[in-house]
Amino acid sequence: MSAWLDFEKPVLELEQKIQNLREKAGASGGAALELAELERRAESLRREVYANLTAYQRVQLAKHPQRPYTLDYVERCFTDWTELHGDRHFADDPAIVSGLAMIDQRPVLLIGHQKGRGTKENLMRRFGMPNPEGYRKALRLMQLAERFQVPVVTLVDTPGAYPGLGAEERGQAEAIAVNLREMAKLSVPIITVVIGEGGSGGALAIAVSDVVLMFENSVYSVISPEGCAAILWRDGKKGPLAAEALKLTAPDLERLGVIEGIVPEPVGGAHRDPAAAAEALKKAILRHLDALSGVSPSERMDRRLARFRRMGVYRENPA
Amino acid sequence: MSWLKRERTGIKAAKKPARSDVPEGLWTKCESCGEALFQSVLEENLWTCPHCQHHFRVPARTFLQYLVDEGSFEERDANLEAGDPLEFRDAKMRYPDRLALARQETGMKDAALSGVARVGDKPVALTIMDFFFMGGSMGSVVGEKVARSIETAMAERRALILVSATGGARMQEGILSLMQMAKTSALLARLQRERLPFISILTDPSTAGVLASYASLGDVILAEPRALVGFAGARVIRQTIGEDLPPGFQRAEFVLEKGFVDRIVHRKQIREEVSRLLEFFWRSTRGFAREGGKSPHAELPARAALDLGPAADSVTR
């Protein structure tokens, strides 16, 4: 059972045709030539469709219900996962998971937004939208990593921080702000990969990092296309237009100098081949862990500050 | 122009009460209690309503006069202007046109005013946001001005004051406006090494991305009475939880009660309040001196007899 997006329909139709033909031909292997031809067409169609995705189609892929989430990658890229819960003040927030893990025999502290599969889990995890407790738990564990000089890896996948009554009462803005400042003080390497949705401050609160990477079909934006459209187009249905205008895809952010690189996805998106996506993620994390480990802690902190300090586009004209 | 077509007038920004070109003797209706007030009365009262204490929104330059010692302000980074990195165009116009319009309406180049000044005779670096310029939204220019104020504070051993009046990040600069949150907050991490005080002042409104970065990171956070202070918009929250919000939700008083604001200060007391705070930190650092070092502000002797007792005025909390 697979969920398909509108623009994927031609691919789906062709793939179904191939499957039908294969079933009909059965063991006889009769339609081998025709099958090969169809397979070839399917492959080129897939390449064509997925190579020319619009910004909004990428948004849809980033939010795809079958897309691998943090815990799926934990299972495939890491070993010895030990989840640690709670902010030690108010609650445990299941919209962020965090814990100790090993990657290729090396200890890391892993933090990631976590969406749910199905209604029940999604309600429990608030569709990956953290409360302040989630951010405070993340910070508590980052500071634990600091004490034991363990690198931090964060996986970003959230529509944004949760807009709730309790979240406001317990200082959603303060929790995010404190993380932005405190992450700048960590001397251990921090690597962030946007694996799905990078929703504004809710994403940034675990992404003040030395290296920020994005999966090919992930997005990272100051506001959701729908939210932006509702304000600037006065029509939430103009999301596709806003998505285009916001420049929120991985290639856009690379051009804007906001990320260090793009992690390739299997054709059709990470959900079409989660194992391949996980392999690419693991490779990227290990490569950057190696590179960052060769830098002294104080140098790393200076570079991290400089990384964000240079961001922004403005002119400075003499009076 | 066809008569069938309605002239689009565009989004009207809130009234700009303190523009100098408003003729004197004009009545203004209090947005809160409805009382008709003379312009001159409002100006005397620093644009607060003498009947209900409602605080009108004021432009950055007006707030500046209320905050700093007279004649002490020296503007910095006045020539920063926004670029258009996304080549952003919304339903109505291109971003550069929207900027041009805002410049025309406000006389500002962007949504913040920066510089150095004295408050209660103490040296400060400050940035004041201007809500009338595109809703006080933070793009690269606002972020850069705040960043430079933080750097000025460190380089010249000044206290830092950031005054917020903002709806949040500027959508038209996309991800780069989000990055201003990280840029300013990361610099504030450096400021914390320096033993220099940072006072954050929240005026109406102080919300979203700005509240989720520097505005919430003050050593002392002051707010104007009834100022809107919150992360998410009320409409979005109402939609999410499917019920009405409690009265006073996201107002400064509510936020103080929840523990995220230190004090609520009437505009008429703001200079005195900040002066008193700075006096405390000035004395405790022997004139904003580095640890074990000398104060670089020899020309500004610590005033001996400033009353550090509780504020006399009952409006101050």
C-alpha cells in the first residue's frame, strides 16, 4: 500500500502496467522484450519526473507520509541506540527523540524531530511539532554530550514548533531562543541533516551547527508555503506559488550559502528505497564527523559563529 | 482604468501617530478606551492614554527620545539597505517595490534604528525596531544591525539595549531571515562572556522569530503594559486547539505571570528604569570594566547618589 502524489501518476500507471504484464506472462517469460522496453520507459519517465520537480512537489515529497523519519534512520544508520527521555522540568516530549548511539563504532548523541505513523502515533507526537519541553530535552542532552566530548548529530523533520496554549504558557519562544544561544557555546562537533521538513524556528532550534546538510527532497523555510500564502496572497491555497517564491529547496539553500551540501536520495524520494537513503545519510554523517574532528574545539566554535555571522544579504551605501 | 475594477488600496499599516507632519490640534481616538485625545496631550504623555494607560505604537525614532539621554544619540550603520536575494514577488508586488513603499511611508531605510547613546549617563549600544516599516519584520538588515550593536557593545564596553516591535521574521527574505535568529543569538553567546548587561525591551507587538531569538535572551527583560508577547499567532493557536483563548493571553502581564518577563514598565518610567538597572551593573563592574581591568569610560564617573530603592511610581511593577 503506497501513497502517491498527483505528479507521480504517470509513473504509477506505467509501473502498474509492467506489473500486470509480468503477472500475465507468468513463468513463461513470454513478454520479455516488451517488458524490457517498458522498464526502460519507466526508468526514463521516473528520471524525467523527479529531475524536474517544482518547489511545491518537493514540499509534498518532504511531507510524504511514507518518508523515513528519525527513528527509521536510527535503526538503519546507528547501533546501540539508547533513548533518553524528558526535560527534567515538566515532561517528555515525544515530538523530539534523543539518545545515545553509535555510528560505525563511534559514540554520538543523536537528536531528531519525530513524526508518527498513523493517526494515533501522530497525535501522540503532535505530527513532529515540539513543545518547549522537546527543545529543553534536546539542550539537556547536548550539554551532556559537551561534558563527555561526544559529537552531536541532529535530524530535522518538523512542520514547526507546536502552536499551542500550553506551549506559549511554558515559553516556546524562550526555549527556542536559549537553544540558539547555547548551541553556539558547545565545543563538540554538531552536524545537522534536514531529512524532511525544516519548519522555521522549530527546526533551527536544533540546527545551530557546524555543518547543515539537506536531503535532496527536503525543504527548509522561514514559514510554511501555506502560511506565507495566507498572509501575502491572502489565500492559503496559493501554497505552490509561495513555495516557489520562498526558495526553500535544497539546491536553493545551497545557492544561498545556508547549507554545506545535499544528500542524494534514490529516484522517487527516500521512501522509495529507505535503505539507500539511510546509506547515503550515514556516509555523509561519517564524512563530516571526520572532517570536524580534525579541528580544535575553539576553532570549531569560532567557525560556527562565523558561519552564521556572514549570513544575510544587504547593501551598504555611503550616505 | 475600467470602472468595473475596484481600485486595490493594499494593506493599510497601522496608524503612524507620531509622524511630525501630522497637524497639531488633531484628535486621536484611543484605540483601547475610545477616549478622544488631543495630539498634544498624547505627545505630553509619550503616546500613552492618560485615561486607560494604553500604549500606542510609536516609530523607532520616537521611542529613542523616550529612552536615551537627550542629545546623546549617535546613529550607526544608517546606510544598510536590504537586497533581494530571493527575487521575491508576492500577489501584488516585488519585494524591492514593497521596500520602496515602506521607505516612503516611514522615512526609514529598514525596520530598525541603531547607534550608541547614553542612558542615565551610562554608555549603551542599541537597536530599536520600527513596527511601521513592514510590520517591524526582521530581515538581513535588522539582523545585521542587531549583530553590529552586540559587537559594538563588546568592542566599546557598552551595555546592550534591544527594543523589539515586530511581527517576526521577514518572509520576503526567506531562509536568510530565519538565519538572523541564529546569527544574533550566537553573538549573544559571546556577549555573555563579557560581563556586559543586555536589556531587552518588549513593546507591542514582540512576537514570533524575534521573540524566539534575541528578544527573549536579555539579562533583564522589560515589557510595556499590555504589549502582545508571544511565539505563535493567536489565530493559529485557536485553530490548533479548537477553543477560545483565555482573556489577556499573550499580553505582557500574562507573560510576566508565566515567568518570561522580569518587569512591566510604563513608558513614562522607561528611562528611569533602565538608568537604575544600568547603574547597578555599572557599579558591579566598576564602569563596565573587563574582569580585573580598568573602565574604558573614565570620562563618565559613576554617579554617586542614584536611588537604588524601589520605583516610586505605582504603575511600575
